[in-house]
Amino acid sequence: MRNLDEFNNWLTLNKETNNTIKTYFNKVKTFFNFNEEFNQESVESYLLSRLNNGVSKATFNVDLNALKSYSEFSNIEINFPKNKTPDKKLQPYLKENDLHEIINKIKFMVGNHEKYSAILSLMFYSGLRIEEIVNLKRTDINMVDESVLVRESKSKQARICPFTNTTISLMKIYFLREREISNAFNTTDGAVRQVVAKIGKMMGYNFQLHPHTFRHSACHFWLKETNNNFNVVQQILGHSDMAITMMYAKISNSEAMEVVQSILKRKKK
């Protein structure tokens, strides 16, 4: 039983975000590249092969949840294993000076750099998800108040997010050069992901740069700027649970050393 087109329609009706719909569809499609039937034996064998191939616990959970969705759609009862608890590690993120360095060099790395300079700056300061960027309209952007109204969000609740004068300048340059057609930045999920990945490689980062990296970065930035005011940052990022926001309060060992060394330098004066 496949019915992948019908499954895609079911996902559209039952899942919240376009990213989830696309991811689950592709995961199930991949499953059927290796299996003719969807049953207890084939599901267990496939999930076991994923673990044996060394996928991360987070990736395994996505595979598992996608297959659970197909099970629900097809009304086939499967005894699924439990989700794995992902290893807790500090997610890579950018500092404000990293963003400035990217903006200064972006014209040498990608085409239509005015557009992507504005997008990256907005993502860094507002913490918008990639699907929120592509759903944005220019009427949602308030240049006077330096804020953006996010109508479509994962939590299905509208929220207002901040940005800065730097972002305003970059958006004004781009908006003057291209009128709005499909959305505020006339871009797609795939285009932004491709540009961000290319920038990450050309900047020589030792981690893969994703659009979500800018959301991580926004959380770290605003926690620092607000002196760890979790309530404020939770509202800006649209986290459903404050525990999610609190995870970002962790800092790396190198950052801890910077703080300590700064204190020691002041003591020597």
C-alpha cells in the first residue's frame, strides 16, 4: 500500500507546517524505495537499518514520526519503538559580529545579495523560522517600529518580532530594486536553504550552516541582550514551552573562557 499522493494530501490537512509535510512525505517515500509492503516486519527492519547506518537520534525520531503518520493515514496498526532521547549538545550559532562579516562578504558569495542580506539579517534578529520568512508579506513589516508581524507560525499564534536599523537599511535597498510578487522577498524555502548552505561553506565554518542556525543565534543574542530574560525571549521566538528557551542559555567553553579572561583583565588594572 503506497498512495503517496493521497498521503501528501492527508499531511496537508493534518500537519501544521509546510516543512513537516515535505519532510514526512520524503521520509515515507524513501521507506518505499526499499520496501514493497508497509507492515510490522518491514518497519522494524527499516528503522533498525537506519540505526545501523549511524543516523543521529534526532534523525531517527523524524524517520519514526513520519512512519507513524503513514500508519495513521493508512489505518495500519504498527507497534512502533519509543523515540530516542537526542544527545544534549550545544547547537552551533552565530554571534552578531559573525552576521556582520557575512553581510560584508555576501556580494562575493551569492547572486542577488541584496535580497539575501536582508533575509539573513531579519532571521538573525527576529528569529523567524524559514516557513515564516516565505509566508511574510511586506505589509507585515513595520519599518517605523522596527518589528515584523508573524501571522503564520508553528504555534498557530501571531506574534511580533524585533529587528534593527541595519535590517531596515538592507530591506529598503532590496525593496527598492524588486517589487513584491510571491512574498516579501520573492523567495522559496529551497532557495534560502541553498544560499545559506553555500555561504556556510564559503565562510569555512566547521559546522553546516542552516536557516535554523539563525533562529538559534537570535535566541542566544536576545538572551544576552536581555540579561537572560526568558519570558521576553520566549515571546519573541514563539516557543510553546519556556524549557525550550532555557536550553539556549548554555554557552560554549570558549565563551566561558572569554568571560573569565575579561574579569581577570579588569582585576589586573
